[in-house]
Amino acid sequence: MTTGDGRAATPRPDAVAPRPVPLWAGRTVALLGVILVAMNLRTAVAALSPIFTEIGRDIPLSSLDVGIIGTLPPLCFALFGLLAPVFQRYLRVESLLIFALAAMVAGDALRALAGSYPLLLAASGLTFAGMGVGNVLLPPMVKKYFPDRIGLVTALYATVMALFALLPPLVAVPVSDAAGWRFAVGMWGILGLVALIPWVRLLSADRRRAPDPRASEGVVPEADAELVGRARHSSLSRGLGVVFGITALNSYACFAWLPEILTDVAGVDQAGAGALLSLYTGMGIPASLLIPIIAARLRNVSGIIIAGVSVYVLGYLGLLLVPATLPWLWVAFAGAGPLLFPLALLLINKRSRTQKGAVALSGFVQGFGYLIGALGPLLVGVLHQLTGAWTAPLLFLLTSALVILLFVRVVSRPRVIEDDWVPDRGRAA
């Protein structure tokens, strides 16, 4: 549903689901903007781990240093995910996304120029802060601009995120060998510059319109303090936050440590470990494409959640018991586990009726979830340093995946978060 000038109309809280129209109808720039933002939300995360050895020649790095850098993405995603609704009280969503993209570009450039560990850490934090804001805004943006195509657009941008999480570890080693690690790290800022173009255009078009105090187009309603507080006390948001968080915990632990795990327990070389990390991230591509479309048609998604936990278990058991035998198979199984990530992104919209509900649910789920995820790289690093082996870290990741099963029922039930706020007005999403 769009307005006369091509902008998406804000649906009424209890409006009937809009009739689907062509994906590009009157909203091509918004679609391009969503896709370009998605391209930038994971590139910097996996760009460092395959080339830590090369970076260490210029900037000495201990195992603890590596663990802290691996912890930064989910930690920043958590903090700035919770702050994004606060920022949105004062800025249009286009302005906020422009600031977020600018932070990513600046962070990538500073990482490439870093001459010390503190600067590398601070620059990484700046990049991940921009990503954290973008993470939270994309689901409600989809609900705003594409209320008739939530499953399809979620699948599209989640697939793009998975694809651009795959590229950095795949190209990091060869690009670093050819042009140096600084270029391999900093080149991703070019994507951020390109992503600015549609949002600058949308912001400029919005500012040229005559102001109308009654209009809400162009601004995603903020999740005010009351709504965020309600989300915090909802069993639905807490359950979805745990599922999202444990998925993030496993993903970021593997982004940080999987190459080293494979080198030590499976005997693969550095380039092979980088390729297997790309396989790990690449397994998210078919999941991101299919899971939101399939789940959007289901009333109960428990089967999908159980499938995600099962492949996690198979992958970790393989790495524990027979790591040198078909290591690519165990990595593929472990990499299929994060199919729960696009499912959670879809459920943020499916489990909310209004845009304010979507912003509140998105802010809490991603803020709380990434806070859990921040523990992954750090705990894996600590367990490895204490034991000198990878058995305890892999058992920890396997156990964490099983915890998801405790929340299957509360997440799978067809309900919306507004039902927890006003129970007598609740109805299924």
C-alpha cells in the first residue's frame, strides 16, 4: 500500500492485511535502500578473523584481544539496538539510517588505518554501532513500506545479509595477500557509501513535501519508554529474544573462532579454514531465502525451530567426535543452525500488529538477543584458554543450542505482542 507520491502508507493498528501489489510498485527506491543497508550489516563482522595472523604482524594480538573483538559485534548490536528507538524520537528514519551508514563507512576506514590495538577496537566499535541501529530499523521498515509483502521482503534482505556475510571470509585471505590486510578490511566501506544514495534521495524528497503535523509517513513511530517496558515484561518477547540471542551467540562465536578450531582439530590450513568459514556463513543463504516465505504461511513454527536445533547438534557432535572426517559436512550442519535468525526477523513482524509494536519488539529482541550473543566469542575464548583444547568450547555451544528447545512453545504460538498489552483486544497475527 503506497501514498500518491510513492511512499508507503502507515497501516492502521487493526487494519485488514493489505492486498498484495507488485514489489516495485511506487517503492523501488525504498526496496533498493533496504537491500543496500542489508548488504552492509554483516561485512565487517567476518572480515577480520581469517586474517588475524596478517594483522598480528603489524598489531600484536593475544587470544584475549581476538576474543574481545569477536565480542564487539553482538555487544554493540545489543547496546545500539536498545538505543535506536531513543534516537528515532528525534530523527526521521532516513536521517537515522544515513547516520548509521556514515558510522559504518568511517569505522571501516579507521580500521584500515589503525596502527594500534585500541584504535582497531574503537574503529570496530564505531562500525558495529552503525550496524546495530540498522539491524533494529529494517524489520519495522519492511512493515512500513511493504506491509503486503512482509515474508518476501524479509526473505530478500535476510538472504542479502547472509550472502554478504559469506563474502568477507571468502576473499579476505587472497585480497590481503595481494593488496595487504588494510585494504582487505577497509574496502567494505565502499558499500556503505553506495547505500547512502537511496536514503539521501528519500530524505530529500521527504523534506520537499509540505509539512503536515497529522502525517506520520516518513517516520517510523518510536518505541516509547512505556512500550519498551511492556516488551520487556512480555513472555513472547523474552522467548523470542532468547532464541535470537542463542543463535547470535553461536554465530559470533563461530565467526571469531571457527577458523582456529578447524586448524587445530581438523588439520586444515589457513586458506582452507577461511573457505570453511565461508561455507558456514553460506549455509544461511538458502535458509534466509526459504524460511521467511515458508514460515509466513504457517500458524505454528515449532517444526522449523526444532530443525534448527537438530542441525546445530549434528554439526557440533561431528566436530567433537570425528573432526578430521568430512569437516565440511560438520561445518555445513553448524552453519544451517542459524536458519533461526531469519525466522526471528520474520516473527518480529508476524508477532506484532502495529508499527510501534514492531519497533518495540525489534528493539527488545535484538537488544536483549545480541547481549546474549556477546557472551559467545568471549566464553569460547575463556574456555579454550583455561583448558587448552576445543572440547569444552564445543560442548558449551552444543548445550546452548539445546536451551532453545525450552522456548519453542512460547515463540511458536500464533499471537502478537499487543495481546500481552491489551489482552481483551488481542487477535492472531
